[in-house]
Amino acid sequence: MKTAGAIALFSIVPRKVLGGQGYIAPSDQLTKGIIGVGGIGRSSFHFSSDDSCRLVALCDVDSEHLNSALALAKQRFGEDLQGYHNYRDLISDPNIDIVHIATPPHWHGVMAVEAANAGKDVWCEKPMTRTIGEGKRVVEAIKRNNRIFRLNTWFRFKDTFYGLGTTVEPLKKLVDSGVLGWPLTVRVSGATGFAWKFFWTGKENLVPQAVPSQLDYDMWLGPAPYKPYHPHRTHATFRGYWDYDGGGLGDMGQHYLDPVQYFLGKDETSPIKVEIDAPQQHPDAIGIWRKITYTYDDGCRIILEGEGYESGSKVPYIEGPNGKVFQGFEVELNGKPAPDIMSMIAQMPDPEPQNTDFIKCVKNRERFALNEQNGHRSCNIVNMGVAALRLNRDLEFDPVSQTFINDDAANRLIDQPMRGDYRLL
Amino acid sequence: MKRFFISLGLLLTLAGNAVAQDARQRTPQTIVADVLAEMPYTQKADFDSAMSDLLSTGSFGVTQLAGMLVPADQGQNNRVEYALDGLVAYSSANADEEQLAETRQGLKKAIASATDNANKAFLMKLLSNISRPEDADVFVSALTDPYLSEYALSGLILTPDTDELSLGLISQATLPKTILARLAGAKHLVAAEPVMLGWLRDADAETATSVYKALALAGTAKSLPVLAKAAAVEKYEWLPTDATASYVSLLNRLATNPADAKAVAKDAGALMKKAKNINVRTGAMTALFEAEGAKALPVLLKAMSDPDRQFRMAALRSSECWNSDDAVVAVAALAKKDKTPDVVKTDIINWIGANKYASQVDAALANLDAADDELAQAAFTAASRIGGEEALSALVAHFDSKRDIKAMKALLSFNGDVKDAIMEALADDKSTNMRGCALTVACQRRIKEAAPVALSLLNDEKLSEIAYIALPGVVAPDNIGTLCQLLETSPASRRGTIQQALVAALRQLPAEEQYATLSPYFEKSAKPELYYGALATTGAPEAVDALLSAYKAPSTGKAAFEALLEIDSPRMIDVLYNIALGNDKSNNGAVLKRYVAMVDRYGKDNIDRYNHYRRGLEASGTDETDNLFIGKLASTGTYGALAIADARIANPATAAVSAAAIRSIMSKHVGEYRGEQARSSIVKATDYFKSRTNDPDAGYAVDDLKGILERFDADAATAATPSSKLTPEEEAMGFDLLFDGTSMAKWTGDTTTYIVRDGCITVGEARWGNNIYTADEYGDFIFRFEFSLDRPGVNNGVGIRTPMNVDAAFHGMEIQILDHDDPMYADIQPYQVHGSVYGVIPAERVKFKHGEWNTEEIRAEGDHITVTVNGKVILDGNIRDACQGHAVGDPGEEGNHYMIDHRNHPGLFNKRGHIGFLGHGAGIRFRNVRVLDLNSK
């Protein structure tokens, strides 16, 4: 017993024993390739190369993006990476273990399935897929090929969760304890510290323009329907078009909602109803919305408050029959403030440990904390909202069959045919 | 709903012949024109009603609208697109079969007559959202069109009940086979299998790929040999044709079908041996396990000796579909055998833990002492996940081992209550390790029952250190006396921990009892400074006062100051502000940071926080706190914050945070803050980020701001032309237009809350007291304006004959503006309804519709007040008569029994004053505001 040090040692030092002192055996070092190096794929968090995982290849359909990213890699890691124009060349590159998908969402499903079929593990940016059907196919392909998949948002296991002011862990403990009662209502709103970026809207009346020579627009579109080129449809602003993403909801939705799904314990199901309050949407260019309300079969609700419809400043982030949690983790139980809440929470068992080291998961073949299954479910929340917005009506959903109830038009949005011979086996 | 005639020249001829307001009486042309003029609808009810009208026009409306589509470079299609897409979406849920047929018919006609490819594709997409089998010919005939074929194929795939038709196309094979194969796959056309298998005999690679994928989705066991051969040719690699993936996919799909189980098992077993690629081997195994069920247990057990971890883990996971206890038992047995390699045991234990196989917890427990650290860790984690008595005692027993830390960690997330076991371990006075670990966990888990043990061990030779550290975690309010005594007597080195414990114990009391419990000890102590931290915890007014006076004394100043910064209470906002204003500014950095934290927590709303941050910024004095405040101001999103950031961006020390503030405020409020000032702020921020050439993220900011500026300019261009102007009669009478749709020049007061947007005065995040006033004063007048209540429950008011910045209802008059039918106003008094002279004369109730414009006239001549809304007089009264001349009550009277609201209205008989809008919140617009001064006439 190292008496004095026992508590200090609680902060566990990460294990770093690969290949002995300072030497990394090549077989122990994983490799990755990034598809899409325009925006997020080039951000410092992802554009990394280190002892545990080396960046070996990049792919982009815009030769300017590709060349400048290759130059950046040369400058930062001192290496000449393999550059690819066609993502299939990257996926089939035998030197790559992990395919990192950082393209616009309309590509995520196709690339994840193909990477799995090619035997690669997958790191995929949010939102996971553009449709509910594509998500189902990704789940199947990952299972069939026994791959490790990470959907990349992380608040269910680390970092201060926006308006909460803490990580999600103490909240998970509080919710699990039942102290707040049940069912719970969660309000994701500017008023609770979760801003929706309504900047992501599309433009109507786009006048076609010539495709710039460095861009392979046909490949950029890939499975998306052909529409004449306009720069606003692509790089940095693609989020504003239904063909590629879901606007502000697509942008931040899964980021904000995945942790909610986690602490409500809804990883294996989906809401049964989505209600919207929004202006009519344009069929191509995404607009704003005011409020989206999701209801689960046990009465739990998630309310998204959007443009101009944020509640007054003091609304609870979570509200249950017996208690409320406000922004900054201020808690009220049975109508009274509970300033000692953290000590109360400390008495409750920690949540089940989660596998949060992706590289370790790949090596040990353990499922990552946010994987294809729970990631698909939290993406369903986003895609249910998208369907309701596009049809301008409330929808009911069957979480088991993952189809809308008595709504043929809504169900036609679940499996949207793709352009070209992209099929999700 | 107001209905407009469409201004598009195209439609003028259509719109000329009808004015009726009812859909049943309007001609279809008028309905189309009306709907188009209102596109897009912002409210669902309006949308539904308009679409219902449009639906009533049958196919006519669709063809009319579609006929207006022009090539994208020759005009703007957006409103037509909104209308058609809206109609299709509405029809898909609300139309009966007959109406739906009309909509579809219209779309088909429109597709036939459309000439522009992009528009044709758009219409085809719309049809495919609601298509029926009768529409399939439209899609079939476009399948070979170079532009439209993909839209056509999608449409055909989405159209229900077209299997026979599709089969016919496939059999004829006059269309490209790649397209037909996609059709077969997407529709899961099993009957197409023989035809497609035939195609493979002389297919090129592209066709073959398409067919393989189709077979994966629509094939039967008959396709297995073909795919097996094709995959073998490619050596089970992924490319070039996808044959391997198609093969594995088909195997897995058929595996769930009992009739195919045998064929699948045979192929999958062979594939597992032949393929090298791990995902193919495991994919075959997954199919095999599904097809054979637990019969495949020997394969699973054999897989456990495979050298590849991927293979082992895939085997374990694939076996989960069996739900077989026998399999779990057999696998778990391997984890207990000595000769099983540690890596294999690790996989098994991880798997048992992930699935919480409680019956096999002993396999995990058997490996807690494994020499291999990774295996041992897997065992501890699995034991923790599974829980149960057995696991609990095994974990606690490991307190006395070299795996003590693993054991403690496992207990923290243990699946079940650990308290009794911890208390039992604490009672074990023979093992120091046991008690040390138990105390540690007790502290983390706040097990109060452990407090007596912890207190008794404070002087223990070996456990003293841990006992002290654990103290704050285990104490309860009944330990407060003991803790205070300890505090007085302990050496300085221990005081910090004891103070923490005292704070922890106090916190468990209700807030109002904390100070009373602590004060006896504090007051009688010779060393009161020992209690400052605990005092701060209570947050009580007495505690604040005590600390403030201690702060002023040189000997205790520093300690008291630190404690003051710990107090968590809304009162501290002013206390800290005053400290910051004081003579000693040396600690202002810390003071203002705490001030910000308190404003963050206790500010009532964005306006309140804005006011606090702004005065904080004025008191700041250092770049660091300046930047802190500017950042915080940005988070309020107010116009004032924008103005401050604009003013500070020129200073290099605050430029970065000011630019970020402008970016964040304008990204959220670009549609709202529209003046030249706001535009220039955007430009300044853009210039700032452009200058940051070495910052890779600055490029994103520049793009972002560029988009904001584009939106800003687009909004400005599309903003409705101000509709505010005087009528010729008003002009002749001498009315003064107080608001012309653009300028607030004739107004004063809170022009950051009342802003100009789309030709209206719009109220931002107002709360009570955010008012604007006419620059001039008026005595007798006619005040006319239009207003729209845009949100349920809106509350505002017109102050008349009022001084500025007072409560006009009492120090002048307030003519109420209120959405009085909102349920939250169910209990209001008659003298509070819209149009009332508030508290003095009730008005007749008016019905309002949200989002519609209402006209109002307020006429004040001497004591005579008239209010007219939407042409109807709702109040006509004399303010002097209403209270028998008593604006205030009798001498000595509390209140005023003459007045209907029993209150004093000292300003009721003011001769003149400002006219103002009195804000209570957002959701109202004003326009066409004008006044006639009757005194100057």
C-alpha cells in the first residue's frame, strides 16, 4: 500500500508501453487516410499524425484542397503523403487501416459501407448519414465486416457540454439516480446554452455557373442528384441544401443530441413522434426553424428551440416531475435549489465505463463509445426532424422498424435512391 | 388573412377578374395568384389553408404554377418551387385519392410540356414523392434521357406496385443493363434473378459489378455459386467488381432464412478457409453462425485459438445471435484454463463484461490476479460491469493486493450498492491497506457512515494522511462541532483539509440554516480568520458583512478578500462591483473575473447581463479584463454589445476579441441589426481577420463574415419598401409622420431594443422599462399607428403625456397594448385589456389575429380620451369623470378609492408629455406611426 499516494494515483496515467522505450514497432502503429480535406478534415484535431496512428494518405475531389493539404502535411509532419482524387483508391490502399470520412454528409453512408467492405475501420464525421436508410445500411455493413466504427462527436464521454458547464457524466448519474423523476423534458436552446447556427441556410434562385477547373463536380456530387453547379452548393456552404446535409439541424444536431440520447438511456431506440414549428421549407435550399419537439414512447421529450423562439432566459435544460437542471448545472429539487448537488451526485455510482480510446478499440476490437449503433440512433433524431421540416408536418415513427407510421411520403425519404451505381449492400 | 395580387407581369391577366375572399368563390386563377403572392408561408395554419385552396383547383393549379418556371438564368423560380413542393407535401398527407390524382395529373402534364431540363427534373422529383403505378410511364420514358435518367430511375424505384412493370423492362433488356440491375436490386426483385444471371455470361466489368450488387440485394441461393466464383477470381479482394462484398452480403442476408441455411453454411465455411482478408473471413463466419446457430459452437471455440484478435473478437460477437448459455459457458471455461493464452482470455473477459454475462462472472474473478496487466484490467472492468455480491467481495478483497487501485476504480462504477462492503472493510482493523482503500472509496462515494472511522484515524500512525484526505468526503452536519474544535487545535498544515471538510458538512444543511449553525463557533473563536471560507460558503448577508469589514482591516484583509471571492450569491454582483470601484485596484483582475461569474450565473436575461458587463467594462482598466467583458458582452447578442465591439476593434489589445464579438453577434442577428453601423462593423471584423495572415483559422472567419455580409446585403435589398406614409387627408390636416419606415430620428430612448426592420419598428429582447419616446412632447393630439401582434401574449403600451423613464401608467397615462386573449391573461381586470387607459378607464375587448396588421387611433383632447381600433371605437371616456377628479387618494389614504384600480395616478392630469412605446417583450411590430398636434393648430 502506497498510503499517501493512493488518492493521487487515482488520476490514471495513460498506458504507453507499445514496443518498449521510445520505439514503435511498425505493426503496432496504425495508419489512417482522410477523405475530404476542405474543412473539418484539415482542422488540427483531425489532421494529425503521431506514434499511435500515422496519417498516410489524403483524398479530395478539389485539386486545390488536395494540394494545399498535402503541402500542409509535408510542412507539419515532414512527410510526403499519398494523395488521391478518387476515394475508392484511398479505401483500397493496403497501407491504410482507418478511413477517416470528412466529406459532406451525402457521402458518409456510401463511403462507410465501402470502407467496411474493404476491411477498413472507420472514423466518420457528424452527422452520421443523410438518411435513416443509409444509417441502417452502415450498421449492417459494420456488423457483417466486423469493423470498428467511430462517429465523431464526443460529449457523451468528454469535455464540458456547452450550457451544462460540466461534462455529461454527473448529469448521467443524476438522471440515472431517478431523483429528477420521469419522464424528463430536455430543452436544447440558446436559453440553455446551446446555440443553433442558423447561418447554415441555402440560397434560392441560384444561377448556374461554370465549374472551376480544379473541382470534379460530378464526383463531388457522387450519389446526390445532379443539379447545375453554383459555388454556394459546395465547399463550406453545402450545409444549406437538403441534397447534402440538413442545415443548422444537420450541423449541430447530432453534436447536441447524442449526449441527450445517452443520458436519457435511449441508445437503442428512437423517438415516436416529431413535431415542428417552422416556416415552409424550400425544396432545395434549407431555411430556419423555430421549434422541433421529439417525444419518446415513455413520455421523455427533447425540445429544440431555434430562431427567435428561445424561451426566456431562465428555463431548465432538463425538467422532470421532481427536479430541474438549469444552465451551468444549477439544480432544483422539489422546487428548492440544491446547491450541494455535486456532493449528492458523488454518492451515486459512476456510469458504466466507456471505451473512449479509438486507437485502443481498433487494436483490441472493442466497440467504441459512440459507434455505428448508438450513432445511427442519434442521427435518426436529426433525420426525423429533417423529414418533418421537408414535409411541413408532424410525423410519427416506429423505433423498431425505423419507419414513419402511416406516411408514405415521409417513408420515401428514408431510402432515397442514389445517383449512379452507389449501392449500400 | 390579407390577400395580395401577384405582381409578376405574367400573372396580371390571371388576377384581374376576381376579388372574392373565399376559396369557393375565387376563380382558380385568383387562388394560384394569391398563394404565389404569399410564398413561403411562415405559419403552418396559413400554409395548410392555402394549400387546401390550391388543391381545390385540381390539376389546373399545378400546371399553371409549373408553366411559370423559367430557366434559372432567366428569372426567379423560388416562389413557384415553394408552391409546388408545398402542394405536393400537403397532398401527400391531406388529399383524398381523387385530389391526389389531380395533383399527379398536373405534374405529369407539366413534365410533358416543360422544356428546361433542370425544371423538368424538379417536377419529376416532385412526382416521385407521391407517384402511383399509373405514373410509372413518365419515368420509364425518361430512363434513357441523358439529363433525366437518374431522376427517372429514382422515380420508378420509389413508385409502389411497379414490380411487374420493372420485371418486364428487365426481361426485354432494351435499356442499359446497369440501370436495370440497379432497378432490380433496389426493388429486391427476386424474379429478376434468372435474367440477371444470364447477363453475366457475357457481361463487361461495369455490368457485372452492377449485377453482383443487385444479386446481393435481390438474389437467392441460386446466385451463390456465381458470386463465389466471381469472388474467387478476384482473390476475395474488394475491387475491382465488388463481387466479394456482394457475395458476403448475400450470404449474410440469406443466413437468416432457414431454407437457405444449409447452402449458406457450406459456402460460408469454405469462404472462411479460402479468403485471406480478415473482414471477408469474419463476414463469412458471421453468416455461418447465423445460419447454423449454436451448432457452430466448435467453430467458435476453434476461432478462439486463432492468432488474429480481429478473428477472435468477431467470432465472439457473431455468436451473440445465438443467445446460447451453453456457448457462453463453453467460452468462459476457456478463460479459466491455464493453457489459454492471456490475450485470448482478455478477449473473452472483455466480451463477458461488455455483455454483462452474470453467470460467468467467476471467469472474470478468476483472472483478477493474472500476471498480465491487460488481462487483469479486463477482469476488474468486467467484474465492475456485471456487479453482484461475489464480484463485490472479490473486488474489496483486492484492496489488500498490488491491484488495489484497479479494485478501487472498479468499485467506483460498480453495478450495485457498495456501501455495506466498504463499511465492512473499514471495520477490519487488522489490515492497513484494507482500511486505507475503503476510506478512499468512502470519500469518493461520500459515505457519511465512514466519518467516525475517519475521525478516529486522524492520528493513526499509518492512516493519518488518508484519513485527513478522506475527511471532506465523509463528514456530515453533525460533525460540524468536532470539525470546528479540530480547526482550532490542529497544526497549520492540516487546516486546509479541515476547512474543506467543514465547508462540505455545512453545504449539506439547508442554505438558511448554514450561517446560524456556524456563527457560534466563529463568534467565540480567537482565530476568526479560520472560518472565512466556511462563512463564504453560507453566502448569508451577515457573512458578507463580516467578511467585508474584515476585508477593510489590514491584518485580516487578504484572507477575507479570498473568502469574498468564494461567495456564491446574487448579492455579490454589487459587492464586487463596489470593491472594483474602490481605491485599491490591485486585485481588480480577480474581483472582476468573479463579478463576471456571478453575472453569468445570476443575470436575469441578456439585457440585465449586458448592463452589468457594460459597467464592468467601464470599471475594468486592464486589457485582460477588457477582453473578458467584450467577450461576455458578445454573448448577450445585443446591439449595444455590437456597438461596443465596434468601438474597441481599433485598439490592437482588444481587436481580436472585438472582431470575434462582431462575428458572433452578427451571425445570429444579421437579419435584425440592419443599419449602416452594423454593416461597417462586419467590414471592420473582416478586415481584422484578413490581417491575421498567420492564423490558419482566420480564413474560416473571413469566409463566415463574407457570408454574413452577403446575407446582410441581400436582406437590405429585399427589405420591404416602407409602407409608412401619410394619406392625402392627413397631409392636408398637418399630421407629422413620426416613423417613415426607415428612420428613428423623431424618437429617443431605447433605440437598441426598438429597431427598424423591413420598414417596421420591431421590438428586440425588451423587458419592462425598455421604452422609446417621441422627441417632442404633446398635449392634445391624434396619434395613429398600425401594429401587429406576432407572438402569443405580447404586452406593450402607448405612453401619453408622460415624462421619460417613469412608469407611464401612473406618472402619465398608458393606453394598453395587449394580446389579452392569451390564456395567461385570463384573470386580468377589465381596465387592463387592450385599449384601456390603464387602471383608469376600461376599453371594449377586441379580437386580434397574430401576425395581422391592426390600425389604432388614440385621440386625447383635454380630459377626453378616445381609442379606435380597426375602425371601431373601443374607448370613449373622460379621465376626470372616471375618478371624480381624484388622481390621488384622500389625504392619509393608502391607495385611491376613487380610481377603478384603487391606485394613485399622480400623472393622470399631466397637460403634456412624450408619447412612447412601453416595452414588455419581443413579438410586436409598429408602422405608419403619425401624430397630429392639436395644440399647434
